Amino acid sequence: MKIIKELTNYPLRRELPANYQNGDSKLFDVGEHFLIPPLKLLYFERVRIFEDGSLFENGKLIKETIRDPGMLKIYSCFEMTKRNFLYKKISLGDGPWITVLDHWLAEYYHWFMEAVPRLIFLLENNSGAKLILSERCRGVSYIEETIKRLKVKEVNFLPRKSYADVETLMTSTYMGPSDFHREEYLRRVRALFNNDVHQDRKVYISRGKARYRKVVNEADVIDLLKEFGFEIIYAEELDFKKQVELFSRTSHLITNHGAGLSNIVFMGKGARVMEFRKSSYGFYGDSKKRETSKFYNTYYHMCLALGLDYYYMSCDSPEPEQSCHYADITVNVETLKDELKNFME
């Protein structure tokens, strides 16, 4: 492995939310400082790539290609021996190749916040390279549209449970931990889709059709938001192009914590976002480990990187010990009414 280019680390810009309340310091790690880590362009000769994005050079795992250090246990010598024996070997032909593969590549948030910034970085350093993706990405509208806009020369898809040996491959380290974003590259993702149109729409994304993480008293919330001119949408009912068109024109966006907020990457600079957040930390999954702010601040940091004004509301939950990824919340409608006066100015 060779590191052929490296961008330096730098401090994360940490302005507090526009409506920050003193009692919420733990939600935002007030007083703590964070660095965006270095971004490295990695070059390999004769490397094995698996469909989940893991790379092996001379039989050794390249740990920089694993998104979550907690997953390293699945790449034990025993597990990889089984993989090499049971997985199908695919011939990809001549390169040069680039890849941004990982476990979560095809998911909406992970594609736009993690994969596309890396892909832009790779293409600016090797515009003629061919791209390796997973079969999970084939036919996914937002992935296809992104590849089209980036003018990728050729794409090859690795089937599930497969691997390939390639002669030359370039990839990169991640832009940062999952809660952090490199401002330059996130803004370049927006530039692919946002045509600097007039921002004239006020939007509330409902999770009423989702399985979990709902607003318990949403009917009352919607009644109030309609008084302020908000339109109510269900993101899952819109195809990708309509989502881009809608959020490019959105001046004010309100919703609760969740993947729907990924659409802020299409919003223009100066737009406003209000996130309904669970007011207490629950437990992460089935573990006894209590969550920290890193589970909550993804969209706050996205707003900082994109030049959006971030507002929030801390909301009680009927499931206070449940993870923020699953717990329902209750919005105080009177508090929301007061917050909207500033939010809409």
C-alpha cells in the first residue's frame, strides 16, 4: 500500500445551534474540540477486494478500509479462510480501478454522506479509472443518478459473497468518523444536484409511515405547522429526482432525527433546519452501553458543513431508555409554537 496523497486534518467548526439552551450542553459536547482527521489516497498493486469493501494485501487486512473498528472481529484468520474457500472469485479484467465499497454503501445516508465525498476525491485524482461497486447498488436510482452526474467511465458490480483480485486499485480513507464531515467535499456533493434555485418551500417530513421513531402527537404538530405554511411530505413516497427538486427549493425543514434529514445535503446555503431530538440518552442496541452525543449530532454537523442554520427541540420520549434510533418522541406543541416564531423570521 502506498499513500500517494494526504489532506491535512483540521478543527471542526463548532458554532452552537441558533436556539441553543444552556441546559443542553451535554447534547452538543459544549467546550470540547474535535478534529477532522487526515484524508489519505491509497494505492495498491495486486490486492484482493471483497464485496463488503474489505481489502487484503498479501493476505493481510487493510484496516483503513473498515468503517467501524467494532467490525474487525469478523475478519479473523478463521473467518477469512472460510470466505476465501466459500466465496465466488470474480474476474474484473484490466483497471485501473477505484472503489468506495463498505457494508452500508447502498443506504441513502451512507451513500451521500460517506461514499460520494470519497468518490469525488478519487475521481479528481484518477478521472479515467473504473469503479467497483456491490451488486446491492445495481438499479438503485440515487446511486445511478450520482454515477451519471460524476461521469464515471465504467462500473463493475461484485455479487454478494464474492471477491476479485485486481492489479491496481485506488481507494481512500474515510472522510471522518460517522458523525463528522469534510466541509469541502460535502459541499461538492450538494453542487452535483443543487442548481441554486429559489428557496420558497417550507417542509415537514413525517415518519408516520415508518416502523419506529415516530412523533406520538404528530396530528397536533401537523395542525400547528400548517398554520405556519408548512407542507407535509412522506419522503418514501417521492422518487429521487423529486426529492432533489423539493429539498433544493426548501427554505425551512422540520422533522425528527432520522435518515430523512440526509436530504439537507440538497438544501442551499442559508436554509434553516429544525430537528426534533430525544432529550435523554438511551442504551445502544441490546448492550448496557449508554449512548453519547455522537449518536445524535450527525445532522447538526452536516448543517455546519453546509452553511445551514441549525435549530433543535429536545423532546421527551415514552421510552426514555430506548436508543434514539428507535424511540418515539412527544413534541411539546406550545414550545414548538414559540420556537417557530424565531425559526420563521
